[in-house]
Amino acid sequence: MNERTPLIATIHVAPPRRRYTHNILRRFCTIALASALVALVVLFLLPVAFLPGQRHPKPHPIGPPGQSANALTFKELQEILLETPKEHKAQEWSKYYTSGPHLAGKNYSQVTWTQERWQEFGIKADIVAYDTYINYPLGHRLALYEKAKSKDVGEVDAWKVKFEASLEEDVLEEDETTGLENRIPTFHGYSASGNVTAPYVYVNYGTYQDFEDLIQANISLEGKIAVAKYGGIFRGLKVKRAQDLGMVGTVIFTDPGDDGDNTDENGVDLYPEGPGRNPSSVQRGSTQFLSVAPGDPTTPGYPSKPGVPRQPVDSAIPSIPSIPISYVDAIPILTALNGHGPSPKTLNKYWQRNLGLKYKGVEYNVGPSPDNLVLNLVNEQEYVTTPLWNVIGVINGTLLDEVIVIGNHRDAWIAGGAGDPNSGSAALNEVIRSFGVALSKGWKPLRTIVFASWDGEEYGLIGSTEWVEEYIPWLTHANVAYINVDVATTGPRFGAQASPLLNKVLNEVVQLVQSPNQTIPGQTVGDVWDGEIRTMGSGSDFTAFQDFAGIPSVDFGFKPDEGAGDAVYQYHSNYDSYHWMNTYGDPGFHYHVAAAKLWALFTAKLSEAPVIPLNATDYAIALDGYISNVETKLDAAIIGTTSEEEDEEARARPTTLAATGDIHALKLSFKKLHKAAHKLLKAAEAHDSWAAELAEEAGEDLPWWKWLSKLKLIYNIRKVNSKYKFLERKFLHKKGLDGRPWFKHVVFAPGLWTGYAGAVFPGLVEAIDGKDYGNAAKWVGIIEGTLWHAAGSLR
Ligand SMILES: *[C@@H]1O[C@H](CO)[C@@H](O)[C@H](O)[C@H]1NC(C)=O
Ligand SMILES: *[C@@H]1O[C@H](CO)[C@@H](O)[C@H](O)[C@H]1NC(C)=O
Ligand SMILES: *[C@@H]1O[C@H](CO)[C@@H](O)[C@H](O)[C@H]1NC(C)=O
Ligand SMILES: *[C@@H]1O[C@H](CO)[C@@H](O)[C@H](O)[C@H]1NC(C)=O
Ligand SMILES: *[C@@H]1O[C@H](CO)[C@@H](O)[C@H](O)[C@H]1NC(C)=O
Ligand SMILES: *[C@@H]1O[C@H](CO)[C@@H](O)[C@H](O)[C@H]1NC(C)=O
Ligand SMILES: [Zn+2]
């Protein structure tokens, strides 16, 4: 059933060459020791391309006869990668991608265009398609009806339209793509079709606890339409909770109260005149329940190849209709609730924040709407099973069983998408063009590099998830790391999330690239970065790599800090356009270029260093920190307090009143966790320092007659690298997390109730949150097991 095409068929990467695996190397070594003659022959058969190392000033002096030596030193490669990316090129790519609609599965010409550019740059590229279940918008309507008292005696009271929402974003003269004939309507991915007419309730951010507050306040929710603000949690989870409570529809609006200082209320000019949000801007987006499983909802855990069996989608996507609206459209609907039901003042503090429409007369009363007011919500979606297309490029390295994958998604909710995702697509093209220049100078990477332009990310990380599900055996065997850039830039501030194994490389590359901010001349991206590396959550294409396949991943890019006065990023709206980008987001495209350089160097460091530059010590230290964090949480549960920060997260999940299991025994069991983490730390330190020694040796120039030392060094490097490569896999738990078996990683997962944010030790933390201390004890056992396993693997 679970048909897997061998990789070689589509992307032309050979299966690992057996003679490079270290078991066989070991055999060769034995032979070598026994007979110098045989050993000499063996020596010439070995992949010696990675000797000497990066520090060596000249091309390889040794190479097997007949095989051309690598023509570039690392330093020369680095220069090419830092000099090739150019602003005008990034602008050219961005302009192309953002000049027409490219919704998932809808723009094949952008697929072939991407493939052709990559081929032109000298990289072999193929199109890899999946048949996926997906929706496209047909129609929508949102109208407020009022029952008007009839003036004439004897006539029935009639429902009249009091307000008809435009559900359209303003067409701006300055911004071409906002006026395209074929522009994409406002809608939600994976939303249900429906036509409902009902009273409505304002539900704040629509978190679990927001709904609980309404229940506490005796607001009846069943049969009503929820009007929620964007923010706090993933939008699909707002719809899910409304649906679970028997509500019949959801309307989600953007509140300018969440836009920081650049608001109309503060007198800031609005787009296109200024950096503030255009009042008609609408956030499209997916409502898939992605914290349970991303990818095609009809094929959880296996690739959506034509003809595969399809699962029912009921638990993966909403069954009630939902639509996104602008704040202009929200104002009359919210104002009509003034004076009806509780006001924020009578509710808790979470209802009193960021009320950005107060200055427009909205009191944020909860409702429900009075008897003479109802909303009509119509959402018409067409569901189809249709091809999505990834473009996959490959540069074969000397080693085919050590692979670096880098990727960005191509699909957008709108014709534009200059920030999300095509700032990343433009940067990716510059990265590939740079590697192409290196190839033309005779360079060949040590490790194989795979480039991906994913489709269908926006609907639920579909292209990347299906691809990982298809190639999981090969990726498990060969993939060293995945480097994701979704949004390369929407503002000037660098941000990153990563598996701690990759912290070291990340910290190195940010020091190698000049910041476009030259307030202090010569400062690097690293110099103006706060240095914070967030934990891996979800919300982009690294999810299947990190959380399903156990491949260390990183995601980075430049974002705005709206609180610090950066232009408001009008996410998933028509104003995420080329014009916006070149005027406010990244005038001159300097941050695009910086992102391309960071990405290329990150890739090159991972692909070229003889010893893979992962750092296990950083992982062990981080793990011990995560254990302490969970312990702090547990201590708080014992004495019954919570921190402010936990408060926010707790808003997103249900409260459990009755505890089961023994909390004190659980607390004691944390000793075992720390002990195992300590064991891992010791093993990691030993491994890293051995790796550092080998890296040092690899940089030395060994005379030819020291062939035996050379052979031994190669053997040891292969061994160290293989341990680094498989370390992250040790944190996978076959059965997956409770209630969401697709998520296999015991350390990282998206928060079950928040959707985006990274949760550490999700199984354990969810059990503690649910006061199920027996289940938490089970998770302590599982985590302890993975820590010992990981420590053992490094010895
Ligand atoms: C990579 O190497 C394999 C095996 O040698 C070969 O079949 C494949 O065509 C190569 N792919 C590329 C992109 O060079
Ligand atoms: C695909 O994108 C291109 C360029 O971005 C655009 O010109 C074209 O109209 C789009 N095609 C479709 C079918 O939307
Ligand atoms: C929605 O349902 C109402 C009542 O059944 C009907 O009058 C209206 O035409 C429907 N709207 C659409 C767009 O189908
Ligand atoms: C909700 O209803 C219950 C029972 O009818 C009542 O005891 C309680 O005071 C009400 N709460 C509010 C906030 O009105
Ligand atoms: C630009 O650099 C200066 C000097 O380092 C720093 O104070 C400022 O915060 C930076 N601004 C941005 C947007 O990075
Ligand atoms: C690995 O990380 C640790 C802790 O950050 C650091 O002390 C050590 O030098 C690093 N090792 C290598 C080889 O980079
Ligand atoms: Zn994106």
C-alpha cells in the first residue's frame, strides 16, 4: 500500500555506495594492516576527496588516479558564495514569482520556470508530484441581518441587510498585483463549505480558555457563529474549539491592536502611504488541525501517490465553515454587539488587551447578538484531489550517503507573497546560482546537496511532508541536516529556530555575513542579532524532517519587530506584494541577499567540512535545560502556582481539575532524567572533542608515505560523522506522541493547543498539564530511554 518509489528514479541520487560504509572500510583497514601491497591498492580506491581539509591552501594534492581533484579550497568556495548573490537578481526572481497567482497546485508554469532556472545555473532538477486533497474558493458571503419593525400594522417584521461585508481587499493604484483580474479571493484553506445564518458571539482570540470564560459567563454558544480575533494560537484550532462546542461557523478578523505602534490610532500612515496595515487587509490561511498531523489529510504517514488508499478527513479538518475578514469588515459586526452581553471589564485581563478598534467605537462586548440581529455566513469551497509539484535539484557529492537538504516553499495564498514565501524563493535561487558558479569552476561538494522548492506548504506543509514520507528510508539513512528558509525577509531583524545540534554552525555563519544595517560600519548579522535560538515548533516545512524523521533542522530569516517601529507585515494578504517589499519590507533587497549568503554558507559548512560540524554538547546542555524547565513546571503544580508566561500558554489548553497518579513519585523520577542527561553530556563532550581532534588532523598536510595514518584518519572521520548523523534519530519514539502518532520526536513538537510554538518534551509536558502523573511517569521512562540510547550511540 505504502508505495515508495526508489529515490534514484526521480531525483537521481544513487543508493549509498557500499564500499564507503565503515564496516567495509574496517575490513579494508584489516587488510591494509596485513599487507602493505593490498593496502596501497585500497588507498587508491578510497574516497580521499576530503583530505586535506578546509584549511589547506591548495587543491587536493592526492586523489585517486583518473579522478579529477577538487578545484576549489573552502576559502575560494566561501568567496564565491559571498560574492555571487546580488540585489538586482533577487528582485528579478521576486518580481517573477509575485506577478501572478501561485496557490498550491495552481501554477505549473512557475514549476517549470523554477526547474529551468536551476538547470541554467547548472543544477540538475526534477519535478516530483503528489496527488493531494485540497480546496479552492468558489464563493463567500458575510452579511449582518436586522429584523426591522414593520411600520404598517398587519405587515410581518422583515429581515433586512444591515451590513454586507466586502470580503475584498482594496485595489491600490501603486500596487499592481492588488488589482489583478485573477487575484485570489479571501478564504481559508481546508475550510468547510456551508451556508449558516445565526446569532453570533465575540470570542476574543478563540483560545480554549477564552471559550471557557464564555461558558463560565453563561453565554450560550451552541448554534451560534464565533467571531474571533487572529493571534495567539493557530487559526485552525480556533475553528476546532468552536466546532467542538456546537457552534456553526467562525469568522476570524485582524485586530490592529496586535500591530504594535504602527497604527492608524497612533496617527501612522497606512499602506500604501505608510508602514501601517491597510485597513482592508485580510489574513488568508489554513484551518487544518495541523498539530495532530501535517501533510495531505487523506494520507497520514504515507505519500499521496496516485491510487493510494485515502483516509477519512473528519478529524483532520473542520466541519463548520469559516472565513477570514479585515478589520474594516469587522467593525460594523462588532459594533452591533455594543451593550450586549459582558464587556471586557467584567471578564478577566485576557479580554482587555490590544483592543485596537476601541477608537473606532467597538466596545468588544461579547454578545450574543440580540434577537433581531443575525449573521449570514456563506462559504463555498471546491474539494479536489489534484497534483502538487515539488522541484528537487541535486548536486551529487563525493559522498552519497551524507546528504544536506535545503528548501523553501513556492506556493502563496495570493498573487504576491513577496515575503511569505517568495523572499525565500528569491534567496534560494541566488543560493543555487552561487553553487552553480562554484560548479563551473570545477568544485564538487564532499556531501550531496539537495535543493527543494516545495508546493502546498500553506495548506498544511503538504509538499515537504509527502516527500519526506516517501523518501523516509533514504533520508533516515543519509540525511545529515535540513535547512529551511520560508520567509527570508519581511523586516530587518534576524531570527532563528534550530535543533541545538546546529547552534554551532548557525553562530558561525551569522559572523561571516555583513549586516545590511551598517549603522556601525563592518557589523555582521551576528553583531545585531539578540542571539536567541528558539526551539523547533511547526508552521513550516522543517516539521516533517525534524519531528517525523529525526533530522536536525533549522529555520531562519529576517522579520520585523512591529513594537520597535518596523513596518507592519500584512501576512497572507494582497499587500504582501513586490511593491510593499521594495517600499517598506526590504527596500533595495539587501536583506534578501544577506539571507542568501547565510543560507549558502550554512549549506557549504555542512557539506564541506571533513568532520560534520554538528555539536552534540550543545544538544546535551539544551536537553538538561529543558528537563529543568519541566521540573520547574512540576514544582509549580505541586505548590499550586503558575508563572505569567505559563499563564499565556495555559490559555490555549483545557484545565483538568482531578489529578491522577503520584506527583511526588514523578518529581523523584526527574533525578533519573538528569542522570541520563548527564551521561549524554559526558558522551557528547568526549565525542565533540574527538571530532575536534580529527578536524585538526584533517587540516594537516600528511606526506604521502604516511598513508597508513591517512587511512586511519579517514576511517575515524567516517565513524565520527556517522554518529553525528544518526544522533537526532535517537530521539524518535516509534509510537509517537499520545493521540498524535505522526509526531515521533520526544523532544520537539508543535504545541498541541497552540499549533505553532515549539513544545519541549511534548509527551511529558502534556501529561503534566493534564495532571495525569501516571502517564507523565511513562514519558519520563521513554525520555530516559532515548537519552541513554543517544549517550550509548556516541560511545
Ligand atoms: C548522482 O549519482 C548517481 C549515481 O552515480 C547518478 O545515477 C545520478 O544521475 C547522479 N545525479 C546527478 C544529479 O548528478
Ligand atoms: C503563474 O505565475 C506567472 C508568473 O508569476 C503568471 O504570469 C501566471 O499568470 C500565473 N499562472 C496562473 C495560471 O495563474
Ligand atoms: C443560503 O441559505 C439561505 C436560506 O436557505 C438561502 O436563501 C440563500 O440563497 C443561501 N445562500 C447561498 C449563497 O446559497
Ligand atoms: C450562570 O448561571 C448559573 C446557574 O444558572 C448561576 O449560578 C451563575 O451565577 C451564572 N453566572 C453568571 C456569571 O451569570
Ligand atoms: C542597526 O545597528 C545598530 C547598531 O548596532 C543597532 O543599534 C540597531 O538596533 C540596528 N537596527 C536594526 C533594525 O537592526
Ligand atoms: C561544542 O559546544 C560546546 C558548548 O557550547 C563548546 O564548549 C565546544 O567547544 C563545542 N565543540 C566544538 C567542537 O565546536
Ligand atoms: Zn510560508
